[in-house]
Amino acid sequence: MKSILSSRLVQSFTASLSHCVSLPQHLLMKAAVAISLKLCWFAARVLLNGSARTRAGSAL
């Protein structure tokens, strides 16, 4: 009986611990995705502005 109780106690402890760890991990992943999208957007703007300048320079 004692091993069943301790086993349940350990299982509930590990479940709560994994929940506490997964929440910050989830938030960090969301932040990483947001930063990645902003970097992609910035790179696309820089590349598009560079190609527009090249086309304008070749038209002169």
C-alpha cells in the first residue's frame, strides 16, 4: 500500500514539475518564433529595397 501511495505521489510531483517546466519553454518558443518572423520580415524588406534600387539605377 505504501509503495502505491509513494508511486502516486511521485507521479503527481513529476506531472506538476513537467507542467512548471513546459510553461516557460512554451513562452520561449513563442518568443523565438516571433523574433524569427521579424528577422525574416526585415531581411525581405532589405532585399526588396536593394533590388528596387538596382532596377532604378539600371534605368538611368
